[in-house]
Amino acid sequence: MFTLYNAARSSASFRMRVALNLKGLPFEYVAIDLRKGVQSREDYRRLNPQELVPLLDDGTAHLTQSLATIEYLEERYPQPPLLPHAPLDRAYVRGVALAVACEIHPLNNLRVLRYLVRDMQVSDEKKNIWYRHWVEQGLAQIEGGLVAGGRTGRYTFADQVTVADICIVPQIFNAQRFDCRLDHVPTVMRIFENCMQLAAFENARPEKQPDFVE
Amino acid sequence: MFTLYNAARSSASFRMRVALNLKGLPFEYVAIDLRKGVQSREDYRRLNPQELVPLLDDGTAHLTQSLATIEYLEERYPQPPLLPHAPLDRAYVRGVALAVACEIHPLNNLRVLRYLVRDMQVSDEKKNIWYRHWVEQGLAQIEGGLVAGGRTGRYTFADQVTVADICIVPQIFNAQRFDCRLDHVPTVMRIFENCMQLAAFENARPEKQPDFVE
């Protein structure tokens, strides 16, 4: 049995919920309230010194960093695969996943937005401009890569759901929440819509989690 | 023959240089001047629509995102391995690599620092405080994970050089350049010093590259 320490709105948590759903691995949901700072409390820090969600307990170890954890699931529970087979295709898929995880998401997570407002006295308006800037630019660059790569089908890689899709979908939820422009990334949005037809994504969305608050 | 489009000071480029050196794969060095915006020019964007370095041309494809490219090298050229063998150990190593690549580096790269100063009118002093905040906090969390994990030896994972070390070393170069505190992360610094004893790291350092400028 798996235990997932996570938060409804956290993108990286959303990724883990989708991955576990796709692999058909049931998990106990433990909500960590990021707004109350539960991730920095002593008992949680003992589990994850990085003070971040998600954290997956698979019964033998505590796994941190969503993409590292998804690679672990892929190695331990290979079916259905979340990566293609050929090395070049795997590099393409991992590249798209990392373009979200390294170029967009880190600039827009809660602790960074909080730091801008609380420690740098940035106005709410400027904070939102910051948010939209990185999302819109980052997604445009991903769109360019998807079009140039010529490998998309229903999903990022042909008709196979991969870790790239798992990263794209939560990022679009965030983009919509902050009213980002999305009409410049039609390929990304097509993939997003196709993913949301799948129960593994739909059941992982923030609004369906027990700790979701408007 | 490999061609690496990269920049002396870019951390992600530094990672790629180390990985290629460790794998014993010679490469042609093509310098991309990020300060002059060469990464956004039409001819480079055709190679990499993400407008980022590094970009590796292995003769069959253009590979983007350093961690995806390193995984590709690992699959195509497995010796010497840059990941451990057991899934849990691999997850630990990838987790440390991603803690650098997703939690620290994205907040401190050139385009983000530029945006803070040019578009958000943040003072140079505040920009430096921002820089040090994320580096010092991020490294502290990694230190906590390394100590709690109990797997370090000469390097992050026992005495095997891995992708975690490849991510840590360039981040420490950046930290030193911006006068970040480092006395709170003795385990990270021990790993850094041990890595710098190796020619693969030493030869990849920014100062030794043809496009380095003080």
C-alpha cells in the first residue's frame, strides 16, 4: 500500500496522483496544508527534509521529487509504461516533462509567489504579471518543441500517455487559474483536452481531492 | 561526433560537459552567447525552439534539457554508469539531482535575474538577496536529505559519481560567485571538493571554456 503526502492544488502532487492512477496503484491520501506550513513542521521534516510535497511512502522508503518518483514507479511497475521504448523518444518525452518542471513550475509555486509578495514587497498585480510571463513564455517554447518534434498524436508522444502529459496537465490547470493566455499553444491544449478525457487525470484534479478549498 | 551548443557560465551546460567527460565522449564546443541573446536568434531557434542551452547534437538528433540528455547518454553509453543500479538508489540520486534542477537553479538563471531587474525594477541588492535566499535554503534542504539518507561516501551516492554530483557542482560554482553562505552545508561541500579532484569536473569548469569572460 502506498501513502501519498500531498496537497490538492500542488502541481507536483497532481502529477503523482495521475501517475499512480495510470499505473493502477491505490494510495492513501494524506493532505499536507501548505498554507498552514505543515510541510515545515518537525514531524513532516523527519519524513522529507526538503519540506516539499509530494512525498510517496511505498512501504519500503520515502520518495521525494515527483519526476524521480515517477521514474521509480516506471522501473518497479513497468505496466502501463509512462515512457516510450527507444532512447531518442524517451529523451524527447523527458525533455518536455523537464521543460515544465524546470522552466515553468519552479517560478510559480506557492513559496516563490509568497517570497515575492512578503519579502520583496512586490504588488499582487506585478506578482500576477510575473506568473503569466513565465507560464505563457514557457508554454510557447514547449509548443514550438512539440511542433518541431513532429511526434504528437493524441498525446505528447503519439497515442501513448507519458510523463510529459503528466507534467503538462497540472501546468494548464495553474495557467487557467491565473488567467494566462493559452490561444498561442493549440498543440499543448489539444493534448490537455485529450488527457482530461481519461479517468486517471480527471480523478486527480484538484477539485476532486478531499483537501480542496476554493 | 557530438556537438554541444553551450555557454561557459551556464550551469546546465556545465552539467553536460561533465557528463560527456565522464562518459569519455569527445564533443565539439559551440559557444552560444546568452548575454547577446544568440539563443533567441532564428538559426538557433530552429535547432532548439526552447531558446535554451545546452543543446546536444549526437549526429542523429538534437537533444534538449540537460537531465533528459544525460538519461539518454546513460541509456546509449551505459559505461561508466551515472546512476546506481537499484531502483530505490536511482530514485534517491535522481531526487537530489532534481532538487538542484527544479528547486534552486530555475530561480537563479540569467533570464530570471534579468526579468527581476529589467521588468520588475528590482534593485541589484534585492536581486542578490533573492539569489542567495534560494541557493542557501535549497542547499540546506539538500544537506538535510543527504544526512537523513545516509548514503553519501566520497560522493552523493557512496563512492560512485552520479548525476546528483553533476548537478551539485555547477550549483556550488554559482553559489560561490554570488557569495552565498556555504558553511551550513558541510556534506554538500565535501562532495563538491571530492568531485573537483576529478578531471571530468575540473576540465568542465567555466574558467576553462573558450568563451569564458570574467
